[in-house]
Amino acid sequence: MTTFPMPADEAEARALQDVLRTRVVLDESGPPPGSGHVTGVDVAYDDERDVVVAAAVVLDAATLDVVAESTARGRVGFPYVPGLLAFREIPTVLAALEALPTGPGLVVCDGYGLAHPRRFGLASHLGVLTGLPVIGVAKNPFAFRYEEPGPRRGDFSPLLDEGEEVGRALRTQDGTKPVFVSVGHRTGLDNACAHTLALARDFRQPETTRRADALCRAVLREAVA
């Protein structure tokens, strides 16, 4: 069972981020796209009932067929604070990952890695705790600056914070809004973008995110019915 130290307050959470982010591995390229397993994780909440559901869906990276899936249900143990979302989500995500009957391979989060004000978003936090290669693919750029990438699939532009490239705005389908890709742990940015394109064959979002999102929402509806 992967341990998750839950901080008592915001100050303790930020201090813990400062410690853990020194353990992020940035000198590995990560597994090649289209090989092995790739796993999407996502979370759905019912704040009124204080219920959170996480889903983990393993796909065959070559075919995008579902290999395995699992869910976990929990309680929200930390308040919503921008930049500290991992403390709300990761305990239940860890439980879902550990319930999988097979290895997850590369993990794709609906969130951020280095594209985070403290350079330690959900994807980095999850990677450090599990030791798995993890990338973040988000729907919006948080607070960072970017130029609109070209209109064609595969076009990208850097996501910048004071001149530092912390991720990329990546066009996954012709003429659609870009997604925002960042390194989490044990992957490189070129490889993270290649994985994202390989997983987004037909839609703007990676198939991993689409499958995990649908699963956790369905289980949440059942849990609060």
C-alpha cells in the first residue's frame, strides 16, 4: 500500500510539496508510444455528500482496447486550494491504481506536472509516490502564457512561465482547442506529447482520460443515488 502523508493545513502541504518535488526524475524519456500499457486516471466529486470516486483504466497502447479497470471511493480529506489539488485526489487515485490486476505502464493524469506554480502538480506528485512514469494532459493552461499553436494536429507551442518552458499547448485534432501537456515523472516532454497524440486518435482528449472520466462519473452516480 502506497503511503500518502496528509498534511494538517495549507502551510504543511506546501512544505511537503517542497520536499517531494526534489524527487521528480526528469532525465528519463519514458516508455515509447504505442507499446505496453497506458493508464488513465480521473476523479469525480459530490461535494455535498463529501464523496470522491477515482477510476483507473488500463489500455493496450497499440490498439487502445481496455485491458483492465478499477475504481475506488473515498472521502475528501483536504479543502480545495488552488495548487494543492493533489491532496484532495491522490489518496483515492492510489487506491484505484493499487486495485488494478495488471501493471499500469505509463499513467496519464487529467491535470498538470511541471506546469504548476510550484513545479509539482498532480502528475508529478503521483509519479513520485508510485515510482511510475506519469504525464499530465490538462484542458486549460492554468495561469501560464502560450502562443496559439498552428491549426493542424501535432502543432504545438511552448507553455511558458517567465521564459521557462513548463509544458506545451498541443493540437490533437485539426481545428480544435489545444490540450496542455506537461511532464510529471520519469518522462520527457517530447515523449509526453507523442503519447498524447497516439492516445487522441479521434478526439481532442486522450482516450485514457475519456475512459477514466466516464467510469468515475458513472460510479459516482451509483454511489450517491
